[in-house]
Amino acid sequence: MLAATDRAPPIVLVRPQLGENIGKAARAMLNFGLTELRLVAPRDGWPNPSAGPAAAGADLVLEQARIFDTLADAVADCAHVYATTVRKRGVTKPVVTPEEAARAIHRDAGRSAIVFGPERSGLETEEVALARTILTVPINPDFGSLNLAQAVILCAYEWSKLKALAQPTEEELLPPAPQDELEGLIAHFEALLEPRNYFFPESRAAASRRTLRTLLTKPGWNHLEVRTLRGVLSTLERDRER
């Protein structure tokens, strides 16, 4: 059985027409951790000078791309072949979504390949018949045209969701400020508001103080945010004293 790291499916492009689209597909692959690209009879040959700029840095995928004469040759080592199509082909096959295919690829023994047809016409009936499973997406029946890179990215994304890819870098969040800092902030507010009769009338003073406390404790300010607010209040104090 394949190790989890070996389950990444090769992406197979059958008779791709434009180098730019091959490059964009390579970029989509690498975005989501796929690196194995197989090309079947690319129309303009290979390598294609238009692919590199469109790949936007996904050179590794293009450099390692393998060329095949036929789809059968391209998927000869794969136990599971998924043919992507949005049209009915008169071929009786199991039909799955990209999400369902991704789960099966991670689960099933043996290599899997995801096959995409030419930009203009898609896969031929005989090519769909070669696959074990049809992969399709729910799509507007009145406009079912996906470009090649869009189709690749849909499948690559679903596969990546089940693989531990690093998330985009996030700024480390600071912990909430300790209670004594919040108490200092609340007291600072009250000291500024008291001489301005904010807590008037006296019968409403306790409720007003409680509401102010609730307001200032709800966000979970970190210590830098508390210090910033204290700085704002201090500035207002100095302006008032002038």
C-alpha cells in the first residue's frame, strides 16, 4: 500500500492546446501541493516557452513534467483513473465530485490519476471510457465552461484539504491583558468621566459603571491594546489641563 505521502495524484492533461494554460495548471497544482504533471500529446510540443511565465514560479512542476503519446500510456501505472467532464458521454461510470474523489484517493490502495481534456472540447468518449470513474462538479447547466486551470484547482484544492499543508502565515495573537491592567484602564476611564458628570444622576451611577466595565472587558484586549487606550486617555488628560 502506498504511504500517505505517495498518494498525491498525477495531473494528466490530454492534448493541451496552449502553453499558457499548461503553466496556469502547474501553478494551480503547486498551490495545493501537487507536483506530478503528465502531458499527453501537447498540441504545440514540449517544452513550451509560454508555459513558464504563466506558471508564476511553479517551475518545478514544469521541469518534471513527463510526456506521453497516449492517455493509456500516461495512466498505465495507476489503479484509479478519474476522468473530468461536465457533459454526459454515453458511458456508464460511477460519478463523483472532487471532494468525493479526494477522499477516495487518500483512502484507496494504488496510485490515482486525475485526467483533464483539451481546453476546447474536453475528453473524447473513448478517453472517458478508459477511466474507472467520472469526476464532475455541480455547475450552471446553462454555462458549464470551466477553463483548464479552474478545473485543476477545484480538484487540487479538495485533495489538499485532507493533507496537512501549512496554513498561510498568521500574525501571532497576544493573550488577553491580565485583570489588573484592565482594572487600571477602567479606573482611568472613570477618573476622566467623573468630573464631567458622566455618572449623573447618582441613582444611575452604579449601572453606568457596570455598563462601562462590561464594555471594556468584553473585547479581550491584549496588553498592547490596553496600553494604547491608556495612552489615548493620558493625551486627552493633558489637553484638558492646558
